Amino acid sequence: MTTDLDGVTAVLITAYREGTAQVDEDTVTAIAARAAAAGVPVLTALGNTAEVQQLGPDERLAVLRAVAAVDQPVTRIAGVCGGMPTMLSEIETARELGYHAAMVHEPADPFGDPDSLTSFYRQLAQTSALPTVLYLRSTRLQPTHLAELAALPAVVGVKYARNDLHTLATLLAGPAGEQCTWINGLAESAVASFGALGVTSFTSGIANARPDIALAVHRAVTDGDLGQLRDLVRDFVEPVEALRAEHGGRYNVATIKQLLRWQGIEAGGVRPPHAELDEDARSRLGVVRSTATTAGSPR
């Protein structure tokens, strides 16, 4: 199986109407279409930035439909979570909607050792109606388990959102480095570190609101333009991503929605345990409001 996962992957938000009462499919489609039209090659529906853990089955379907409605030649990835029967069913639905791969969130079940977790992923990948992208945030799996999973033909990508880059370096130096696409899952702020290992593809929440910034970061790292990369990170990425990560990530989604709001795009509120920006957070985010119009523009 092959799926083109190179470049920037926009991890799309879920827009709501009436606060958070109803998924706003039209706005989800509009945000996704704008990112695609700007040149973002990969769109992910139902990542963590979509508040996927707080959406019901009908709401997840609504988001999948909304992103599938984008009329652009992009790679579409459907995020799935929950029990295996639920994930396999939603992957089948995503396939019918035209998605190209399924991104598997780590199981929330606290039980199981690395061997049993590897078995879980293997069974899902081999049964899935779509190629699999593994989304790794915890260090539950050891390098040997990761290498075993990367070798599966059904696994086309690994979204690596772990801080242990020494493990990633070891994997990239072996067969796993060529067996699937490795993606920086820690977004723009970690582009330089991943780029030093040869991983230039990354996921981006910023691309919801500023696809131009995300694409400029990607150009800078692929061109080896460290000065441009440094300027982009300092002027835009760092203040945005620092706020998104604050307090266990409670502002992860609200930060992106505020950036959209400043551009005239209303995407509604956020659901607990996510939180709206308080006055102080909104004020600190304001430092990018004036600089964002020129930061990362094509040269």
C-alpha cells in the first residue's frame, strides 16, 4: 500500500454552531478547502485538534462528510478512536466517503503491555478497509515493537508525537526508515529537530488558520533556510504553540479558533476539557495578530 503523506498535514478543527451545540459542516468544509487551495497536500479529519474524544458517532460522521466534500486533489486521512469494532466501522465509512488512510489514535484503555498493544495495532491494520497511519504520543511501545509495526504492509505512516527523538533516529537508521512515511507529530515548533533527522513532513493545527505560515515553515526546512525557519518560529509559531500547550493543552483548540475569528471565520466554542481563552491568554496571543499578515509570505 502507498499513500502520499509528504509535506504539511492540516489537522482540522471541528466547527460548531450555537456555541458547541451542533457541528457546522459548512464551516468545516470551508476551512479544509481553504487549506487545500493554499497548497496543503494532506487533510486529517478527527485528529485531537478536532476534539475527537468529545464527539458522538453522528458528529464524527458529520466531520468526515464535511472534509470529504472538499473538491481538491488532496490526501484525506480519517482519525479513529475507541474500541476496535467502532474504529473498523468508521474506517469503512471513511473509505466509502473517499478517504485514503485511517489515523489510529492510541487506545485509551490503560491495560495491556507493549506486546498486547502491538497485537492490537497489527490486528486493526490487517483488518482495516484503509491503509493505517499510527499516531504515537506515549512511550508505551518500545523500538522493537515500532519496527515490527512499521514493517506491516498496511502501515503507510507513523505520526511520531513522542519527545524521544533518539528512538526515532534509531528506527530511521534501520529498515523502518524506508518502510513507511515518518511524520513529525509535534508540529512546527519541532520542525528543526525532526528535520535534522531527515523528517520534514509534519502535522499542523496552525494550517487551519494560517496555511501560508505552515507551508512557509515546510519550505524553510526542506530548503535548509535556517534563518527563515528561525524567523517564522520566533514571530508566529512559538507564541501560538506555547499557548496551545499551556496547562496540559487546554487552549489547544481555542487558540486556533481565535486565530480564525480574527480572520472573520467563526468556528464556535470548545467542549470541556478544552477551555476558552481567558483574557490574559487572548492578550498574549495578540502579539501575533499584527505580525501574522506578513510572516512567512512567499519571497
